[in-house]
Amino acid sequence: MAYVQIPKDLSNVKTKVALNLTKRQLIGFAVAGLIGIPTYLKTRGVVGNDLAVFLMIILTIPVFFVVFYEKDGLPCEKYLRYVYIHEKYQPKVRVSKEKFIQMREEERDINGKKSGPAKKSRKKKKTGRKTSKKGKRVKKGSKRNKKIKI
């Protein structure tokens, strides 16, 4: 009998429509064909067959890249969107911790907000656990905990 492995996480499995391709890939091939074939047919008489094929390949490669590229389960356009947002909104130079604290204090002074109350030191509560001399926790039935009468 033949055995087929089934993945435990079925959310990553993509539905194949035709020719073992997903719907997204089929649409990508159609778009690439709509761009590449007319380009080839119109330019092969002017620049020759070899250059027309080369031009067709150069024009369709970006479409295939967008269709087939995935990073961390994200399609190309979502991944590039996240990269763009990160580059646009994240600071280019990291600020040191001391400088960041100083900037926050300046903001508080400008806004008129006072800093919050200082943390109060807390005393450790006794938990009632018995410990040995070395500070290690002792089990209830151990020999160290029992008193021996002589």
C-alpha cells in the first residue's frame, strides 16, 4: 500500500485549480501572457527574433516574481508593503537608552506632566516553606526536616 503524508497544519496547504497551479499562479501566467506575447509579436519584425524573445522575458519576469515569491507565508505584495512601512516609519538611527530617557523627560517637561510616583521597595513575604541552612528547599518527608531523639 502507498502511504501519503498529511501535514498536521492544513492552513499552509494551497488549493490547486488546474495543472497543479493555484488560482493566483494561473492569473499570473495569464497576465504574463497578455504582456509577453503581444510584445514578442510586435517587436520580432523590427529587432529580430532573438531580441524580441529577450525583451519578452525581461518584461514577464517581474510578473512571475510577484506570483511565485513568498516570504514567511506572505505573498510578494504584502511582504513588500511591510518592508515599505518599516522603512518609512521606523527611525534609521537607533537612540541609546540614556538619550531616550532624557528625551522622554524633556517631553514630560514640555507637556507639563509630572513623573509618576517612585517605586516603593517591597519586603519579601514569608511563604511558610521550610529551608535548610544553605537556603535550599527541603521536602516534608526528608531526613533534614525530622528531629532525631536520642
